Amino acid sequence: MNVKSYLKKLTADRFVSAFALFCIGICCIIWAEQVIDAIVVVLGVVALVFAATNLIKFLRAAPGRRTTLSLFTILMSLVFGLMLVFRTSLVKDAISFFVGLYIILTSAVNLMDILSLSRHASLKPSAYLWPVLGLLVGFLCVSGQFVVPDQLARLTGFVLVIYSVVTIFGLLSVSSFLKTAEIQEAVVVEPSSKSKKSSKSSKSSKSSKKSSSSKSSKNSKK
């Protein structure tokens, strides 16, 4: 395979994938809540399928191989799948609540450490900034004002958009480089062919001169 054709094909494939990532990123930014709801529903369906297949295996198994743990796993996956499918908002609020609670506890511990250090040394007011901001974000998550999955989806969308834009600009520069390389090759090839033609014509003129000179010498001898 030619190197240029391979590079063109590779550039086209990466351009399509970068454009697809750009579209996904835009969807995550604009419709973050709907995207997370769809992902949660898909996970719920997967949990329900897992519960159904394991229930069939449990019913077909021999009496000695049926255990309480397997039945408990089937029941928990069934309940979890139903919650994911029919109560998506509850799942997102629960995730936000636990994440916010963790942020509050971590920020509170950091703030207590900073207060204990301030008794022995003078600290700048900026040292209190991050724990206070952490407490604020944690309270927003716990109260449901800051839904963590939706914000993570938006952040992922921003990252995908930036990555795809950078990739598209890089691919455009590569394609322009390939075009300029082809133009330069075409410019180099044309004078070489002309020079070959001129060399051939000069050789033919030299040969004709030699033949005419040889003929004139023979005539003079006669």
C-alpha cells in the first residue's frame, strides 16, 4: 500500500471519529440529564437481565447446589435493576448525597487541622479557602442542588469537545501538508521530464552533427 494513500485513509477515519466525539460531547453538555438517565436505564436493564438469567440457572440447578447467597444476589440485582429503570432520579440523588457527605466530612477534617495549626503559626486566609469551598459544594450535593452525575456528564462533554476540536485541527494540518507535498512533487517531476526531452534532443542533434561531419569528411577525401 502506498504511504500517502494509507495516511489519507487514516486521516479520514480519525476525522470521522473526532467528529463523532464532538457530537457526543455536545449532547453531554446540552442534554446531560437525559444522557445520564439513558445510561442509568441501560444499567438497570443489564441488572434485570443478569437477575433473570441467574434465576433460571438457580431453578434448573440441582437441589444441593442451590444456596441462599445465590438467591440473595438474584434478589438484590432485581431490586437494583428496578430502581435504576423506574427511579433514575432517586439513584442520582443518592449518588449526589453520598458524594456530598464524603466531601463535607473531608473538608471538615481539613478545616479542623488548619484551625489547630493556626494556634501555633500564622496562616494566610487563603489556607481556609479550599475547605470552605468543599463544605459549600458538599452541602449543595446533599441538598440536591448540585447533581453529581449530571455535572460529571457536562464535564465529560467539555473534555470531549476540546479533544475533538484539537484533533480536527491537527488532522486538517496533516491533510494540508499532504496536499503541499503532492504539489511540490508535481512541480519537481515536470522539469525533470522536460530536461530528459531536452537531453534526448541534444543527443539527437549531436548525433546528426557527427553524421553530417563524417559525410563531409568522406566527400572531401574523394
